[in-house]
Amino acid sequence: MIKRAPDNRDEPLEVAPARFGWGETTPFEGFVPSIATAGALAAELDRVLRGRAVLPRPAPPSPALRARWFDDALTPAVAACRVALAPPLRVAFDAAVLVLAELHAPAAVPSRALLLCRTWSGTPEALREIATIADLLNATRAVEAALRVLRSPLLRPSAVIEELDGRLAPDFGIMDVLIDAAASTPSSRG
């Protein structure tokens, strides 16, 4: 069975992420601050990163190059849309950024998680959610920094993911990305 692209086009899902590479559309084209949703931003970031990953190369990209691609994908347009989101939706987008980093640029996770924990350190509920995701991704320094601020345990990961996925729906799902990341690890291939 061929999965179809989320925009209901008649092209397979595997082809849709690379459309921007073919000149059909540019990354984050049409995204407007205060109109773009957190889930749509996360889904587009995933599309951009998947598109870069499928472009032909003589050798697989290094972890450092993948981390740079990840940082490059977080353009000023993305930042403007993120800032326009209400705080709970901004936290959901930030959590999505972390899990997308795990999938597309694992080397970027520790520094990105630490940055986000510092960003949300003034908002305990948000910090607890981000730190819970960081903990799932083994971003130890970020979790330690968060726990020094929170002085209480993190939340159950399943509850946090369910809550964040509700804020990102229907365009994006953190649980789906975590499953993709687990499925793509060498140890999961047996």
C-alpha cells in the first residue's frame, strides 16, 4: 500500500517531501505568523529535512552536516511564526523540534534541548514538558539543568506526549516521529 501525501495529492508520501528540491515549492512558502499552526510548522520542518536527506550525494552526510542542515532549516520565517504562537503551542512546536532533531540530526539534540530548557526556565509547566521530552532523548545536561530549576520530578512521558500531540494535531504527531526514530536505529533492525 502506498501512503498518500498529507495534502491529498496523488503522489506517494515518499515523493512529497522532496518537492521543494525540484523547485515546485520552497520551504515554509506561504507560512504567515499568527496564521501558521504549531503542527503545520513542525510538519513542514519535517518535510524540509526529509527532502534534504533524499537528495543524491556521493556519501552519506556527516552528523555535523546534518546538524547544520537542521539549524539552517530553522529560518527567520520559522522563528517569526513560532513567536506568534500562543505559549502552549510554542512549547508543543519546540518539543516537536527536539524529536525532529532526534530523527534527522541526532548530534543537534543535546545543545538544542539545553537551549530550549533555558528558554522555558521561567515557565515551570513548559519547562517540565520540554525536559520530559529531553529526558526521552537522553539529553542529560538539559534535564539536569531543568531539574535544578524545577526541584520536582518530571512528568510521565506518555501523558506529556499525548498533551503535546493534541496541540499539534492534526498536522503532526510527536509519537509518530519517536516511532520513526526508533525504527531507524541500527539496533531496531535486528
